[in-house]
Amino acid sequence: MKVKTVLINWHDKLPIFSVDFDHNYTDSRGGWRFATGGGDNNVRIWRLQSPDEREADPQQPMVEFLASLNRHTAPVNVVRFSPCSSWLASAGDDGVVIIWRQVDESEDKDGAQGNKRAMVAVPGNLAIGDGDDHFVEPETWRPTALLRGSLADICDLAWSPDGRFLVSASVDNTARIWDVSDSRCVQVLVDHSHYVQGVAWDPLGEFIATQSSDRSLRIYKWIGPKDPRDIKPGTDVVVLGASHYSMGVPVAEEPSLAANDSGSDAEESRMDVEDAAAAPTTHRSQRLFHDDNLASFFRRPSLSPDGRLLATAAGVQRGRASRNTCYVWPRDKLGGPPVLTLAGHQKPVVATRWAPCEFEAPAAIDGDAQAGWLAPPAGCKESATRMMLAVGSQGAVALYDTSVAGRAVGLVGGLHYAAITDLAWTGDGSHLVIASLDGFSSVASLDQPSAALGLKRCSTRIDKAIGDARTGLKHDSVQSEHSPLSETLPESKGSETTSAAATITTTERGKKRLAPTFVGTI
């Protein structure tokens, strides 16, 4: 892996709040198109050159400027490309979601004059203006829809897998679901009691996850029609399925000591009925996430490309020198506690991002072919695949491979003078872009040990994605036999996560270790 901070004038030296790649972009030269949103109120489109174009050093990423989109009236907090097209959604402190699309010169009604920008060519990059009107943007983008209705700043966005809907997270304590084609809000989610700072949409279209500074993760089950034209005004399209605030943790101490614990983190202890007679261990409730004192605009969750794993931000874990963590839930246990904690981060986790593709499973490591998180999905006769997860804390980015258990495969830190804000992968998982409040972005080039695969590699799993999707997360040879949502999400609202099987381990080197730790069984 090789990492470089690209020193160009991304957003007039103001913070970069978001980055995202267009996975539907094609170019004869290769390369990847991506967007950034920043504190200068603009969205900017860039192109990351392919390794073949980098004549001086193929491993050094070079970035080309393509366009500047400047309809927002306040800083842009999030940019997200549609999974089905090159439409781009952006939102920020002005509370407006703008849907952009690229247009040809013949479609540009504003003429070429409005598309000109004064730019200076920096070696290898295009960056800042000098007042001479001589540079014309290579691409032209125009708004195709404006989604109004949010009462305050918007922190995050997520597209539905078919590109028909959009969910936004706002500091007015709500998440809103939008019908993009009609530019209307179809439902407002008002269950959170504080800022909603992150959202994720299941790639199989069955649920939405939201994270808030009220220290909760909420899972909403989709119950509405998939066609926006079939949605009647006033009809709910999602229902609250699960709320996660805390989990029960076994503690090897007397009940009297547990009872003396005070503060918001200490709640009523609960014991599993089956284990109560056999084990004297008590269970103390532990909060899962940081409170609203966390100095971050974002808590960005992410779902794996096959929808089997949900990674969350702002996790907190008691009993470790470095208590910041990323909790992971399996798809078929969204109503239960997390089964995996990616602990050891020195600063709070603010963003998680899965690579958008799966990879071929690598050869056995030291003769151990089972050293990983995942087993092949039920009904899929092909070999197991692996996936890559980037977990961004405010100071560093840790990379995890689902085929490697027990440790992170990479750690990138010390690149920026301010906090990291967002992460984005190229479509083949070969590059990762890291955005920061210091006004710069870094690009990590990864040499993947196996080839990238399409999501439809296993037709059995895709054809029966909802009924037969099973996690296959390995722990003590226990594998799930439940369907994704029908049997796991409780009907009652506001339920808390509790688990007598949850346990947290501490190592002598816990302060420096970035290791996946199982905290429960499935």
C-alpha cells in the first residue's frame, strides 16, 4: 500500500466534508471520477488517473479537475452518487438536497460563458484560479431536482439500491425519505432525540440504518412499495424495527459493586435466564456509542456490498486503554447485540466505508484456510469471497479484510493536521480517498491480493437475496439459520440491545492493537 496527500487547492483551502466515487463512470483512458463537498459551498468533480497514465510513478495518484457545482449557499456536508446512474446528490448547511446530472454542450442552456473558470495548471493537477478567463471546465453539470423540507443542516445521505429514493440525516433530529423523481418527502423519521449524523441503506433494499448523537443506532424496515408511484400521501414506507443503545456485558465482580456504578452508562443489570442458575457472573449495561460531546459532525455507518454486515461509527467500549471502536452487526441479527468490535482506535470513529465490490478469497495463510470472518452464503456453491472495510477515526484509517481474522491489515495515520471526515473507494477496491478538515485529501493505492468480483457472482444468493441471505459470520463454529429481518427485528419501539453472551476482552497491548474481537455469538 502506498499513500499520498494530494496537495492541490481542493476547496479554496477550506475543509473537505465528504467524498464519493461514481461507480457508473466510464472513460476510454480508464481512471475514476469522484466528487468532493467542502466549506466553500461548492461541489467539485475530479478524476483520479489510472496507473497507466501516471508516467513518472504509476503508484503516485494524480487528480484532474473536471467541474465545479456552485448552487449551494452554505458548506456542503455530503456528496453521494447514485448506485444506478451518474446522478449526484449533495446537501449541506442550507438544508437543501440537490440532485445533479452531467449534461452535454447541446443541453447546456446557460451557455459556455457560465461554465468557464479561471484556473492555473499545477504540475500534474489543476487547481486554483488566477483571474484570467482561459480555462473551460471539461464537464458541465446542472441541477435536475431540489429537495426542500429539512429544517436544519443535513449531515449525511444514502441512496436506495434502485436509485429511486434518498434518505437524509439532519440536525433537526430527523431523517427524511425522499422520492427523487417527484422531488417530494414521503416520510419523516422522528424517533431520534438529537442530531441524526449518519444514514445507510441496505443494498438489498430491506432496511435503513440511522445513527444519532443521542447514542443510538436505529434500524427501519422497509414496508412500502418499491415503485414511488404506488406510494400514497401519508402512508409510511418504513417502520422502526430496532433501537440499540447499550448491551449487557459480563463482569467478574460482586453484584454489590455493580449496583454502585453510577452515571448515564450504568443501567439496570440483566442476566440471561438460562445462565442465571449456572453462572454467578453479573451483567452490567454498557453504552454502545459516544454521546453528544463527541466533537464531530458525522457518524457514518456503512453496509457491506452483499448486505451481510453493518459497520457503525462512534462506538465506545469500556475496559480498554483505547476505548474507541467500530461495532459490526450481522444482517440476520440486527435486532440483537453486535457480534464484532473493531477496537483499538486512539480517536473516535467518524466514518466507515466498505469497498463496493467483493474479492476472490486468497490462498490459505500459513495453512489456515479458515482464518476469516465469513463463510460462503447458504445456497452458494462457489468459494467464499472476501470484502474490505475502511474504518476512519478522527486521526487515522484502519483497513480490515474479512478473510483475515484477529488484526487489521493496514493502518494509515499522520497524514492530516485536522480530523478525517469521510472515505471513498474506487469501484475495484484499488484506491481509497480520505477527506479531512484541513482542506486536503489523501489517496491510498492498494495492491489487492486477489481479483475484484461483481456482486452477482453467486446467482443463487442474488435471486433469493431476501429470503435466503444468511450471514455465515464464524464464531465457535456457530452459523445463523435465520432470515435477514422477518424473525429478528422486534415489534416494540425503543428496545435496548442486551446480551448475556456478550463479552469484552482486554489485552496487555490493547492500546496499540487494532483487532476484531467477537463480543457475541450468532
